[in-house]
Amino acid sequence: MRLFPDALDLYGDSGNTQVLERRLAWRGIPARVSDVLLDSDLDSLDVQAPCIVLIGGGSDRGQIASTHALHRLEGKLRSLIDRGGVVFAVCGGFQLLGRSCVVAGERVEGLGIIPMDTVASPDGSRIIGHTAEVLGSDGTGLKVAGFENHAGRTWLDEGARPLGLTRQGRGNNGEDGTEGYWGGHVVGTYLHGPILAKNPALVDALLAMALGDDWDGVGEPDLAVLGGPLDDLLEDVAHIHAVNLATQAAK
Ligand code: GLN
């Protein structure tokens, strides 16, 4: 389910749903992508698990336009997560899941689903560039690569787990080496791309979680719930290319 692609959809973020849908279709698992728009009837929205909710990045304008509607869905999102659903948010959408963020100079209250705050860039600069990271604070696990472009600096609470640790690129705040957030079935990242097209292993991790694997982001997810791995020759090439872009940019 895509939340507010009419306001939150930078750098092809809503294409992430196509990747999820394709990888399920290749495995013979039926799926449906539904769009929730700003003028959709939010009160009668029925969000049933299994479900992956995708929230994309947005300009300041897009973030402001969608904040009220996102708050109206907070209860449904929390209850979906409790029932095993997955929420995957990118950049502006990721910021809005925290307690607070600064948009166009104004403090905006977020949903508080992720224990973090996003503050304004101290000097007005943006963090822009190709990023590669390793998932899991022990440095093992999956690699993720994509492209970040944000002004906000995000600080996770102590003990909150990032999606990954940046090897190349600047991540949540350019200082502490963290990128994104991974807490149970809630995953956030600054990486666009669309990120899932470049990171088939992350897609399968999200799908496996949504379909019942309690994988927590360390080591490998159990792909048995998906009927096993796919032949990812092309997808792996896209991933390696994204990692190489980040590595070259860091030189
Ligand atoms: N407006 C936010 C920022 O710049 C989010 C941008 C985005 O989603 N790419 O921090």
C-alpha cells in the first residue's frame, strides 16, 4: 500500500511497490498495490495484514501537505504493525514517523512511531550523494546502497537501531555513522533510487517479515516463507553498480 504518492514520491520512491509486487509475482504469490491519496476516505480505509505500507520521500511542500493525513492514519498504522504488517518509509516519510522534524523552518510533530527527532541542518546545507551501508551493527548482514538527498539531520534515541552503518555516504546526520532505522516491522531509510530496485536482499527481507518471518535484521532472513531465493543476476548487477557509485564518490 502506497501512502500519499500524490505528495510523497521523490526520485521514484513509489516504484518501490512495483519491485515488491514483481518479486512476489515471480514466486507465484498474489499481491495488490493500492494507493491512498490525500483526498481518499481515510476513515473507512481497511488495512489488513499481511501488508507492506510504503511512505516515500517528499519536498517540504509534500511533507506539509501529508502531515495531517498521516496523523489521521496513526492508529491504523500502529495496529497494522502490531498484527505483523510492515511499514517502510523513505526520507521525508521516514522523518514524519519520528517524534518531530523541521520542515521549511517549522517544527512539525511526527507520529512518534520511530524513536528519533530530525533537526534542521545547522548551516542550511543538504546531505546529497550515493551511499552504501552495511546492515546490522555487527558489520555482517546485508549491504544496502542508494542515493540520499536531505536537509534534515536525524538523531535516533540511544539504543535505537539504525538500518545500517554507513561505509560511504553520510546517513542520518553526517556525524554518527548511522543510516535509517530498523525496529521490528518498521524500517526507515534516507535512501532513494528507488532503493528496492537496487537492493533485492532488502526487498526479500521486507517480504519475509510481512509474510511471517520474525527476522530482526541480523544475519539472513528465512526465505522459506517466500518459497526460496530468486535468480537475481540483473538485480545483483544493479546493486553492485549502486555500491560502486558510492565507493567512487567517496574517493
Ligand atoms: N524535505 C526533507 C529534507 O530535505 C525530506 C527530503 C526528501 O524526502 N528527499 O530533509
